[in-house]
Amino acid sequence: MTTNDAKRGAGPAQVAGPARAAGTDDSGPHSNGVAPRLPGILRSGWNNIGFELRGYFRTPDAVFFTFLFPLVMLGIFGVAFQTSGEVGARADGTGGVTMAAYYLPGMAAAGLLLIGVQNLATDIARERSDGWLRRLGGTPLSPVSYFIGKIGMILVTALAQLLLLIAFAVVAFQVELPTEPELWGRLAWLFGLGIIAMALLGVALSALPRSSRSATAVILPVVLLLQFISGVYLQFSMLPEWLQQVASLFPLKWLAQGMRSVFLPDHFQLQELGESWDLGLVALNLAAWLAAGLALSLLTFRWQRRS
């Protein structure tokens, strides 16, 4: 599920490729005796984004299980419950939505989790286990440029996935999109805050697997469990209240709740735990998890695997 397979055959010289392409000279010092300058960190990071994207989309299992998986699940739920009628209607029978429309916000939130946490955590864990990260020390590529490449790849793929998911919902199931500019602005900050928090948590979680073989076995159950208790595959209001409280400890619940506030009619907030969208709490919790992910990444990240 990672880009690692696409990179496995590369050696240190290939790792340095993006950096050299940015302007270094392999022929040695210039005639004036001054050694060639290494490219800037930002330039190398920008080049590394393209390298990471090519590696990601050349790995079919990563593309399916992290990029296309929310679309597949939305298609399954939309077709399976197409004859079930609308859900969430008011007492007078108005205001209901189709099951495809109801599952759209959950799948949008799950997509950020899959790309930010599952893909990044397994990718970095396998690169560390296979010695890829250790070999970076012998190349001109800065560690900062390495992470710029990773985060850039996550941002591009997550945005592409969200746009594709929305387009699929509209074309395949005639889901009506919000028309208020305020809701699209809300979607923008939810996406930005959510994907950065998920990416940092993915970096932190990459420290858990002890080997490349155990990476998927360690990361996948965590990701799958969070989706089931956070209102992605099951209607959140159907869960026992104690399980809703447990889910409230994790960021996916808040991200899914924020997405529901964008795509669902306003009266659906009565089905939430506090009978409100609580957007302030959504932002606060996502920001707290972003800070926690950053702190954990700095404390736990290692370039070499544990013995």
C-alpha cells in the first residue's frame, strides 16, 4: 500500500537525483576553485514532491487502498441502499437525503485518514526498515526536503481524491452539493487542518512497526477501527453513547462531524452527540491533534529501524 515498492531498487545515487537535477554539477569544482552549490532546501523539496507522486501512482495497491477506496465504498453503499429511501427526514417528511449523500462526508473524512495516516505511516516505516532513510545521509537531499516531498505528495493526492469523490457523488448518485460560499470555505479549512493533522499523525505512527513486514499489520487495524466508531461506515447516531464518547477522543470523529456540517442539511446536527455541529470544538480538537502529531513526530521519529 505504499510507494516503497517503486523505490526499492534505488540506491543513494538515485536518491540524490532530484537534488542534482536542481542545479548541481557532478563534474567537480568549477574552474575558479569554488565547489558547486547544492540546491536550496525548498527547491529540492519541490523536486521531491514530483518524485514521491510518481512513486505513489506507480504502485497500484497504494492507489486502490488509499486513493480510490473511499470512492469504491461510496459506490457500494450508494448502490446497496439505493432502494432504502431517504434518511434524516423531519417529522413532516421533508429534509431527507439519499444514503449516498449521507455517506459522502464520512468518505471524505476517511479519505484524509487513509492518505494521511495509513499511506504515510506504512510508507515511512517500510523505507526505514529497508534502509532507504539511512542512505539519505549520504546524499545531498536534506531531511527537510524529504518531508516537504512527503507532505506535498499527501496534499496533492488528498485534494485530487476529494474532488474526484465529490464529482463521483454528483455524477453517479445526483448528490446535491452545498450552494452557500460559507460552506465551501468551511470545507477548505477542514481539509487543510485535517490533512496536516493526519499527515503528522502518520509520521508519528510510523515509529510503531518494527519491520517492513509488520507495517501494514500494525497500521491497518488502527485505521479500520477508527472508521467504524467515527461515523464513516455506520451512522454515528446509531452507536451507543459510550462508544460515541470514545470516538470523541480521536480526530476522525471530529473531522467526519465537520464534513457532515458541510454536506448535510442543518437539522442533521440534532443527531450529533451534543445536538450541534460544534464547529469550534471541531477546530479545537483537530488543532490539538495536529500539535500532538507534531510533538510525537519530533519525539519518536528515527532514521534507522529499531534493533
